[in-house]
Amino acid sequence: MEALVACLAGKLHGEGFCDTIDLQKKHSRAEEKGRFMPDVATVLRSEISRLARKETRQVVVPIKKQNAELRRTVSALKKEVAALRNQVSFLQQQEKRRLETVPVGQPKKAEKAIRFAPRWVKADRKRLGLSARDYGALVGVSALTVYSWEAGKSKPRKEKLAAWAEVRALGKREAKRRLELLQG
């Protein structure tokens, strides 16, 4: 093998050609021993591909490990986001239910303490900066009912009077937040 490589090196550098007889003798001796001399180009090609695979593996393995770690992190974050979304959804539904329920069994003394005037409805609606539809959603009535209250054509019933008093006590930000929760 070394002789063949030296011979090929000589060909490449222009030092002369090897004896073909020498090569035939070496080849025949290798055949007698049961070994064949491989083609140099094949040997070089296989060695180059082996080294290329080795170097590629050294670069790719850490990247694969990092990729797997990042995939695990992304998966964990997706699970956490899903859990948080479920929690937010649950809390929004709970708050919506809480806002929809109006205290029914209040003592009569407290109901009489709530005073009502049509101009207060309009003033409160303007103070909060809400439309009649949005204000009615907070109280639990229609926009037409709010207009009716403002015009003095009707008065709220006891349960709606309590809800109206609760809305009247809200600030602008709290009213907007509750409205967003109610609308979904």
C-alpha cells in the first residue's frame, strides 16, 4: 500500500512512472494471500467521507441537543399558557356571574334608603361616558329602559334600583372593566 501511495505521489509530482511490472507482482502476491489491494481513489473517498461524517457529527450533535431542549421549553410554555388561559376564562365567567346576580334579599330599610331621580341617571351615565346600551348592560336592563328612566316615564323596580345604586357607586375605570367582562 505504501509503495502504491509513493508511486502515485511520484506521478503527481512528475518524478516518473512506477514500474507496471512491480505493481503486477505486488498485486499477484496480494491475490495469493487472499487480499486484494483496494483502489486508491476508493480508499481516499471512503476516508474523506468518514472524516466528513465525524466532523459533521461533532457539529450536529450539540445542535440536536439544544433543539430538543428548546422544544421541551416551548412545550412547557405552551402548557403554562393554556393553563393560564383556562384560569382567566374561569375567573371571567365567575366575575360575570357575580355581576349578573343582584342582591335580592336586602332589608326594606336599605331599599328605602336608595333615592332615585331621573336626572341622576342621566348625569351618572354622562359621568361614566357610557351609551344607554352600555349603561343598561351594567344595570341589567335595556337601553330603552335607561331612556325611560332618564325621561321620568318610569322608575326602576326594587331589584333594579339596588343594581342601579351599585353602578352609581362605580368609577369610570371600574365601569369600563365590568362592561368588558359582561360583553365578553
